[in-house]
Amino acid sequence: MPETSNRMQQPALGRPRSESARRAILNAVDDMLVEQGYAALTMKGIAERAGVGRQTVYRWWSTKAEILNEACAQDAATELAVPLTANSVAVVSNYLAAVVHFLTRSVAGAAYRALLGEAQHDNAVAALLRGNDVLVRSAMPVVAHVLDSDDPAPAVDEELTAELLGPIVFPILTGAAAPTKAQLRERASRFVDRYRS
């Protein structure tokens, strides 16, 4: 029998990831964050709440921060997506409104804020967020749309993303009142006027 056939017949190492178990773990971490707060989360508690063994949790994630970050990223991908229509001001305004809702009312946003807080004194969590920041990732297609770029990832300057998000995110994170729809539209209009080609 040819060597390639032998390899194809060999079973894969480890068990395949169960989507139902994964979903149960991500739901459990969301629920527990809301009920108990980040500090009270434990891998054991997450496993018990999800109805899976601890070894199942540790097979896929090393820390509670990794689980929470994946749950947050998965929810944020939906919550922060906006249609990229011809009206760039409306696109940016709708996106900023989604960011405000995410940070002030969403369970995923609560997870993001908890991770940001933990990152201030845990280098591993800080590194996790630096490599996979949900707000930066969600902003890139919006900024690319304003710039009329077909390539949202490498072509979009991180400074532009920070310029778009910073004035909205920072006040919320420091406890200020969320901006109104009119303020968001004004911010969107200024951003588009400055960068629309």
C-alpha cells in the first residue's frame, strides 16, 4: 500500500473538539461573568457550569482569560458588524453606536471590559488582547470603507482606528456618560470629512 494511504488511514491524535461542549463552555463563562465577576471565575467552576470535565476545558484553553476572550470575540463579531453602505457617515455613526452598546449593555462588552481591567496587572492577559483586540478588528472594515480601500487588514493604519475609537471608548471606560446619537453622528461626520478620499 502506498505511504500516503497509510497516513490517511491513521486516526488523528486527540479527540475532535465537540462543538456542543465548546458552546456550553463559552455560554457558561458569559453567564458566570455577569453573575460573579471576573475575579470569581475559575476553570473548575466554568467546567462545572458547562457540564463538562475540567480536562475538556484545559484541552482547548489554558486560562479563564482565553475562554472569556474567545467568547467575547465570537459575540463581538456579530454585535459590532454594520452594513457597509454608500453613506459613509451613516456607516461610521452606526458602528460607533454599536460600540457604545457593546461597551455599556452587552455581556460580550462586559467581558471585554473585564479583560481590559485584568490586562493592567497581568502581562499574559495584556499579550492576549494585543494579539486579538475585538474593537480594533471590528473597526478595520469600517475605516477601510471610509478610506475606500479593498484591503481592511494591513492597509488600515492603527492610528486611524485609535482616532475613531479613542474619543468614544475612553470616556465610557472611565465612567463618563455614553455619547448621544447626535454626538456620534457629529463624530462620524468629522471622521469621514477628514479621511474620505
